[in-house]
Amino acid sequence: MVISKRYAEEIIENLRSVVHEDINFMTPDGYIIASSDKSRIGDYHEGATIVARTNKLLIIDKHNQYEGTKKGINLPICIEQNVVAIIGITGEANDILQFSNVIVKMSEILIKEHLLNIQKQFKRENNRVILELITKGKVRTELITYKMNELGYDAGDFGFFLVCDLSHFDSKNIELSNMIYNSIEKRVNYKDLVARFQSKFYILTQQKDYNKLIKKIEPIKNYVENKYKVSMTIGISESINSVHKFSSAFLQADTVVELGVNKGSGKIKQFDPSSLEFLFHGFSSYITKDFSNSVLEDIDDKDKTDIKAMISSYIRNNGSITKASEELFIHKNTFQYRLNKIWEKTGYNPRNLEDLIILYIALELDSKKMYSNK
């Protein structure tokens, strides 16, 4: 195990709170890589090699007793019974020995913490690589399976793909991003894959029961929103039954959060292939623009919003003017008047089923067009 010079310096700074003598951090091959005495950094220290070989405390009674040494004590720092570093403290041995156990324990704790951080970063980077392979969509599934197997994952263990889209969130705020990342990561299953891409977090989860997944993800969403004052919209794919479905599952989940009706809504919603919203989302911008413009020509955005509210309510209530007017809190005569105004403005009569369908589709496509232009 190699400990970086920068982290060795951090360990020395922490140890200085216990011991006020000069402290050296040395490698098992005998080189000082960090020291409170800057002049000794890079020097060879024969005493460190003796400690590394014997795994025992070494007291040095006088300067230059061994090559490159000064009077003091030298302690082995072990991780899993292997000497990974040697801490040397300059001074009178009797004055320093009382702190030796504290120094060893502190050093081991700090190094273990460093190891855990390295492992966390390694795991995150590998998760990111796998999720990038999936989201590119053109990568062979054999490569994804191979990479998963290499890291101890079974591609058949995953059940859903989630895209968590944050709004009211500065993706350039690295500190905030890491805090949110930590909050999500420690609350999902350890074998779930999590990665951040700008304002989105991707999760490939091993949970295969949808209801249990919702019970798991809702508290995570609430915690992140309340603690960090952001809004989280979550799109969930259909159930995944094969590695071949990974890429399409990502597209499904991402489509959910990118829909104009869902974008920034703070909802949790699963992809529904039977929904017209998702069908319209798949249309090209040319189809969207041409169709909606031909039906809604010369209608301004405010009128479109009002018309959509009317049409949606009319459809939800199966053409009942009484129920639709009650839902919108207006008199039924007012509702009928507005239906006539829609006919007058667009040339399509909402009371006619064919015209009603055309109006509904045009309004939905226009919503998609307005969103894509933002």
C-alpha cells in the first residue's frame, strides 16, 4: 500500500495535536516523505527499515546511531498485520513513550479512513464507467457484462434504472454535489450502481419489487430535498429482465424526467409505454412543430394554456360539461361559451370527437415543442 505525500502530511498535522516534537512519516523502505522538520523530507532513515523488518518499536539513543537518524522513537503502523508506514518522533524516549499507543492508534485510524476514501472513489469511478457504457447505448452488452463481472456484479441482479433529476441545484457546486452524492449512496443498497452526471444521479438498482423500491426511494428523495433545499424528480424504467434492456431502461427513465409535464415537478413516476405523453415525446421536432402549428395557428401561449385546461377537463370527465365546469370552478354556461370560443379560434369543434382528439394531440405536441425550445 502506497500512502501519498499529501496524506502523510495531513497525518503529521493531526499527530502534532498530541506530540509537539518533530514527527517524521516514513515508508517501509526507509525514506522520509513528510516531516514537521521540512529539511529532512526525502532523506534516508535506516531506523525505519529496521522497524519495517522487525515490526517492533525502535528507540534511538543518540543522533546518527543509524544512517540518517536522530535521537527518539520509531513506531510501526500496521494495517491488517502489514507494516505500511513508520512514524518517527524526535526527542527523549522517556518523554515520548507515554504517547506511543495513542500515536499508533491515531495513525492507523487516519490511514484506514484514507483507505476507505480511496475505495469509495474507486467504486464510484467504476460505477460511472459502467453507467456510461449503458447510457451511450451503442456499446455491446458483452462489454457491460464483462465489466460488471470484473467488479463483482451480476448483470442479472438488477431490476430498475432510475434517473434522479435535481432542480434549484448548482451542478458546479462540487461540495454540495458530493454531499448529495454521499447522502444517496449510503441510503441505497451497497450493490446498487450510483453515478452523478451534471444535475442528474443515475441509479441501477438491484431491487426487483417496484413497491419496495418506492418505499426505499421516497425517504431518500425527501431527505435530500429537505436537507439540501433542492427538488428531485425521479424517473423509473420498466422492470429490467435482461442486460440487453439496460440501455432502453435508461432511455425510459430519462424520458420521464425530461417530459415537459414532469420536468422539475418533484414527482416520482414510472415510464408507461401506453401513455400518450411518452408517445408524443418520441416524435421528431418537425412533426411536433408542423402538426401543432397547423391546428393552433395564431393562438398565443396564454390561450393555449387555457384551452388545454378546458380540453383536458372535458376529456377527464367523459364529455360531461356539468362535471368539467365543476372541476374548473366555473358555471356550465361559461364552460359552453368557452368551448364555442375554442371552435371559433381554431376551427375545431371540441364537441366533435374527431376534432377533440386533434385538439388534444396538437396541445400535447405543442407542450413538448415549448419545452424543447427552453
